[in-house]
Amino acid sequence: MELLERFVAGDLEAFEALFRQHQSEVYRWTVRIVRDTGAAEDLTVETFWRIYRARERFDPAAGSFRAWARRIATNAALDHLRHARKETELSEDYPATPRGDPAVGREVRRQLRRAFLELPAKYRLVATLALIEGEPYDQIAEAAGISVALVKVRVFRAVRMLRKKLGSFGLEATAK
Amino acid sequence: MSNEQKHLKHKDESELRALLQREFPPLLSTELPRDLWPQMLLRLDAQPLRVPWFDWALAAAVAAILLLFPNAIPALLYQL
């Protein structure tokens, strides 16, 4: 019996093999969304917990395990963004690049960071992946379970919300 | 959307993209620092005991039979 079929049947060894094959990729994907190594580790375990519980719904013939795992990881990360408190979201795991542009003042950066973290989770998800990580729209769409058109709409709205918030702070988001 | 609007939209997005990438550096090459399987095992062990629905149905059926036919209790005990 194939590995995926054994996993669907509830074989723990098969699940362990899949876990070891895919844990790094799930972690890498998750940490790019939540930008917090500790949370990403927890969410990787949470993702595989959800995978294990939903194993009977996985059809090896219908799609790849990798894509399925990424979809579940994206949902887990989205839940995290929805529920995590604002204060704890300011992770220092990945501080801003030290080669700061003097034209972009500390206040602009602080307000930009705050405005970004205040975005609704579903907008923050696509904005992080599209604008920061440079992930192709079709990949984001597949992972989030939405259409490419909707990804574009959410990116557009996220940009508009950020621009509006920065404007309301009396700041111009210029990258000169 | 006119060409000018498209240009402004693209410019807007590019500027914010540059600012955001400066504040939140992309994490393309982040590696998992350790094996998470031990944590996964703990999570699997901690799962609550789940009784399948048909076990509950069977228990309810036996209870109903005993309630309706109390004379069956000695026979059941004898079988046990």
C-alpha cells in the first residue's frame, strides 16, 4: 500500500513519514505569514494535527499532499492572525533591515508597522505573501483557497487601507 | 481604468511594497531549527478520548431495553 493510502487508513508510521517529509516546508510557509519563529513552530504542529484529524477526507488521487498541507497551514496561520493579540504580534525575530533609508524616518516606519499589523487578517495574509514575500498570485490563491481575482482585490484593498492609515497619521508613504 | 489610473495604482503598490520589504524583510530562506515530531507526538497523546457515535447509540439502546424490560437485567448479568 502506498504511503498516502496508509496515512489515510490511520497508519501512524505513514503519518510520521509524511510529517518528516513536509514539516520544513510547512514551517517555512507559515513563518513567512506569521513572522514569528515560535508561533510558526506551534502552527506547524497545529497544521499536522489538523491534517491527521482530516486524513479520511484526503483523496490521494485528487490532489497532492503538499498542496493540501499548504492550504491547511494557510488556514491555521490565518486563524493565528485573527486571534493573536496586537501586542504579541510585534515579533522581534526579524527586525527591519539595518540599511535604513534616512528619508524614511523612524516615525513613518513605526506607523507603517502599526498600520500593517492592524490590517484585517485576510488582507494581511495576502499583503504579506504578495507585497513582502513576492509570492505569485496564483500560489497565494491556491494556498488560501480563493480565486486569483480575489487575491488581486485583497492586495488592492490592503494597499488602499495602508495608504489611508498612513495618510491619517499625517505621513506620506514614500520609498524614495 | 485609464492608463493614468493604472500607472498610479502600480506606483502606489510599488512604493508600499518597497517600504514594507524594508520594514519586514522577506523570509524566503528561513529553515526549521529543529525536528518537531516529538511535539507532534505529545499533541497526538494529548488528544481527548473520543467515543464513536455508535458506541453511544449502543449504550443508549441497552439502557432503554433495561428500562423497558427490567426482568432482562438478571439475564444480562448472567451473560456477563
